[in-house]
Amino acid sequence: MMRAAMARRCAWRLLELLGVGLVACPVPAWAQQAFQESAGQVVMQAESYDAKVPRSGGDWTRQTTQSGASNGAYMAALPDAGFTLNTGYVTGSAELVYNVLFATTGTYHIWVRGIGPNGNGDSLHAGMDGTGPASADRVSGFNTSWKWSRSTMDTTTATIQVAAPGLHTIHVWVREDGFLFDKILLRTSSSSTAPSGTGPGESPRVTIGPPPDTQPPTGSVTINGGASATNTLAVTLQLAATDDSGTVAQMQCSNDGVTFSPAEPFQATAPWTLAAGDGTKTVQVRFADDAGNWSATASDSIMVDMTPPTVTITSPADGAVITAP
């Protein structure tokens, strides 16, 4: 069972496709680095991606030959062979992925610094958490020198919605190859004033740990290998348990489901003494993982019969003299 605490948000896994490479999905791995949004702003160098996914014969390639790039490097959409994709780009276009830890929710305006060397290579798509919303597609307005733009071909400004704080993924897809991508800035300010020069410095990275383990183990108990009855209170328990973290650390046993034995290391078999007396006896066991999550109780029952049979002779009567024939 996978831990689900952060699965509702982001976190991204890598699946390998035959002959294609790696496909990024919005379920981040643990632990990993993420850019820290602060005061409604986060900035990433294009070449500081967390995942790069080639598709449809194209790829984002790190280059340093074009002067004026922030930090001296940028990502080029190659090969420059006239590729254009307006729809289906989430799974059909080369992609860059950036992990971002958001503290501030709301509408973020997307500013991209780039170069469009010609009219067939001057746009890209953006998105969040593996989706490409219409509000962030077809980012354009670039020319043959480095320029900041938040314009789109839809005549609106590029935006995304961050509805919940936490870890999210920001995506950039090729729309037209040939485009040179230098930097991306997301900010809640709706100001139409573009960043100046190469823009603010890149946001710091923080390490994101795993989500807390809240899933308890599951397990079972069997008494004396599943026997239906026993003539002694000393029995052997067979125990089995699994946990999503892979570690079942402790167990406790009980004859009444109220008072449990002290926690002890998990073991596959354990001696146990049943409650006194004859009759049906039930043993309940619970298991804990290394995070301290205790399972629901598992149980098994067995019949105890320690009373030997009573023999009564009715014939001949007591004291009778029997004569041989």
C-alpha cells in the first residue's frame, strides 16, 4: 500500500517508456529538492530543471553559446526543424519539470525570459501538476533578443492557479522548436511591468522529506496452526503482518482485547498462555510499524478441553459376584 498523505497534491513518479525515455507525472519522489516560493514569488533558471522529458523526436538541450543568458546558460528546443504542437502537448512535446514548494496560494502570473529566433520558434506552453491549462498555453511575444513576456496567443496573460499550499510541479513544454528558454518567474503580483535585465536571482532550494506515515500494518494470527481444539492452555501463535513502509516493528497479544501484553519485537511465531478454564478461547493480536501506527486487532479462536472423560460402569453392578459358566 502506498502512503497517501501527499498523493492528493504533488509528488511525481518516473515511468520508463520503451525507446522514449522518462515520462514525468505529477507525483513527486521523496526526499527531493524543491524551489521555495516566498512572498508570492518563485524564480527558476531554465537549466535548473528537476526532470527533462524528450518526446516526438525533440528535446530541451542546455546551451551556452547565446550571449546575455542569465547565469550563462539556457535551454534550447531542438532540433529546429519546424515542429509545432498546439494540442496534446502534455504527452506529445518535450518537457521540463520544476518542483516548487508553495506557501502562498492564489493566481500566479507567469513571466518567461526567452528568444524567438524567428516566427516559427517563438512560443512555448506552461502548466502545473502535469496539466496544461488554457490560461498558460501558447506563451508568446518574444523576439530575436532576450525578452521577458507573459503574453499568450489568446491575447491574455499567462497564469496558473495554486489552490493549496505544498509541493507542486511547474511544467514547460515545447510549442515550437528553435525557442531559447532562459528563465521563468511566477508571481502573484499582476503588475504589467516586466522584470528588468536577467530578472531576480533564482529562488533557493529546500529539501522535501517524505509525508508522515499514517498507515498502520495489517496482520493475522493463527493458534496452533489452525487446530480446532487443544487440551492445554500453552499454545503457539503463528503471526503474519505487512506494512506500507515494509517494517512491522512490534506486536501485542491479549486474551480479552482489553489488557494487552507489553509491546515486543514482531516475530512469526510466539508462545502464549490462554485464559484459564475450558471452553472457546480467543486470542487478539495487534501490530505496529516503526512509525508507531498500531493496527486493528486480528484474532483466532480455539476450543480448550482439559477435563478427562469420566467412565461409569453400570453392569455388572458394584459388588456383584460373577460366576464363570
